[in-house]
Amino acid sequence: MVLDNILKEICTSGSIYDEIINNLITPRFDLKPELISEIALSFLENKEKIERIYNEGYFKYYFINVVRFQIHSNTSSFHKNVRIKDYDFYENITILDDDQDIENKIIFEEKLDKIQKIYKNISKSWFDNLMWEEYFVKDKTFREIEKDWDIDHVSAFHCIKKMKIKIKKNIK
């Protein structure tokens, strides 16, 4: 029952938890629904722990840390499902301010080319190819892949993780 009330308050506009999320996710409010979804899934998987923390009186502190972790950690489920690629950043630059920006763009594009060449030369299954296409080429999140292909998002994640490991081994 405690968890139900917590989840309702997290989703209620103007609540203390809503304000915490707004302050930490600024300016990317478009990502807020996915962040709330990931937090809710995490809490539902750890119901007893969440209720214990709430009853002990330090849930707000815990909540702030959970939100920070989801947003800033590159290993969080939120980061994996809603990532902001460097490529998107460079693609949206209309005016490059100085030589450093141009140099960074060139380095990034060279790395992309190298990764694509390595990807073409490593052994992979049809499923690996499909996941690569969906995740990197079509820029879908793991949740979108899950919905579109009716597979568990964790399967897509593990496939992409395996491909990244293969590519890293070939880079070295």
C-alpha cells in the first residue's frame, strides 16, 4: 500500500517527488516519462526494500539518489533506454564556433567510420544484425525495440552489449 501511494505521488504534478525529478532532469523534460517509468519498475522490483526505507523515514534522500543515478550513470536502465548520442549533438550544430569544434567533429566521424568497418568484418548472427540496425542505425531505445519486435528489451540489450565487446576487442 505504501508503494502505491509513493508511485501516485511521483506521478502527481506539483508533488515533492515531481519537483525533485524536474530539478534533476532540467532541461530535458521530454525524457521525464521514461525516467518515471524506469524508477517505477525499479521500485516495483524492490517493493519490500522501498517500504522499509519509507517506514524508516529516509525515502526522500533515497529517491533523490535513485533519480541522480538513473540520470547520470551510464550503466542505469534509463541511460540505456534513453541515450543522447554525441552524433546527435554534432548533427544539430549549425555554426561551429572554433577550430576545436571542427576537430572534435572530425575525430568523432573517424571513430564512427572505424567502428562501422570493424562491425562489417566481425562474425554475427541475423539477430545481431537486426538489433544493430534497430539500435544504432534507426536510433531506437531498447523499449521501442521490445515493442516493435515483441522481444524482451533485456535480450536486445545483451545482444548490443555482446556486439560492443566484439568491436572493442577488434579495435585493440
